[in-house]
Amino acid sequence: MLTRPAPGPDRTLRYGADVDQVIDLWPAEGPTVALVHGGFWRPEYDRTHLRPMANALRDAGWSVAAIEYRRRPGRPGPMVDDVRTALDVLRPSVVVGHSAGGHLAMCAVPEGTAVLALAPVADLRLADRLNLDDGAVTDFLGGPPDDHADLDPVRMPDPPGRVVIVHGTDDERVPLRVSESYVASHPATSLVRIPGAGHYVVIDPESEAWPVVRRELTALEPRRR
């Protein structure tokens, strides 16, 4: 999934001076969906692995925007600020975030915008205890998560819009219990479990999980109901 080829964007929009402050655009007639990629906040993972997903959503009628952001270990603030700034520029109807991108979407979503979080890292303390991706949370924050409640979705106030989580029951990269912990603290959140699914199938338009993702995205967009 991380290396599957797919057509690139129709154009790229810059929202800042840094090379990573860009948004790839696949325009269509439908409302805008913003994608925030994962990769445990590490610089070696970028937005390009979401191109199959972006093309599939554009083919289904959505206007798609894939956000890139500065990935600097130990400097979480610029990452969240970049996603927040990009969303302010785009004003999407729905934000879709995968894995660490789900975490960033939950932290940066503007008022009234829905979030579809796909296998999100939604509890940083639990993710740190589970040592996800060999210390990814500590690397991201530059230290332990205890003093970063403002960047930990599970400890943040209720989100400003509707949140739906889709998570595979067999996800080994970000175990389902991370999302279950978030929902326990934010019970208005809907959690959709996909039996037998792993971490990457939720962003794979060729997977058996894809119809579930499409269904939940459609349900979050009022103008497409």
C-alpha cells in the first residue's frame, strides 16, 4: 500500500514557505475531503502513499486534498499548526486522517467539521506504553506524553464536530484498544470495527474494508446523503 503507484494530483497548493507546507489537489464536482497521512509522525513517510485513496475518492465524486506537513521529531507544535493552517485554507466538509494523521486531524479540526479517523493514534499515553513503532510517541513529542494533554486526543475536550473511527480488529500497528480508549473518554464518538482487518486496508481502495470507509465518509457529508 505504501508503494503502490497511482496518478499524481492535478495541481499542488502551497500554504507556507517550507517545502513540506503543500497540499495536493484532485478537484471534482463534489465537496472537499481533506486527507491527513500517517507514518507515526516520522519524516520518511509522506502524503504520496495516499494517492490510490485520493484517486478513488475523486473518481467517486469528491474533491480531494492531501495535506503535507512538517515532520520534525521532537517538534509536535509545527505539525499540528501545519495541519490546522491547511484546513483553514481548504475549509473541507470532512477531514480523513489515518494512523498518526488521525491523531493530527483530531487535534487540528476546525469548528463544525467532521472527522473520519482511520486507525488513529488517539491515546498517546497508551500508545507510548505499547511502544508503538519503537517509541514513536516519545520521538514525536520529544519526551514522554504525560505533560502533553493538549496534544493527546483522549485527554482533550470533546471535539468540535462529529467524529467517527474506523478500526480493524486485527490491527497490529495501532491496536484497536487505542481507539476503544478514546471512545471510553468521548462516548459520543462512533467506533466502527472491521473484523479481521489490519492497519493499511482502511486506506486501500482495493480492500474489502473500503466499502465501509466509503459508507462512513458518505454518512458524514450531509450534502451527499
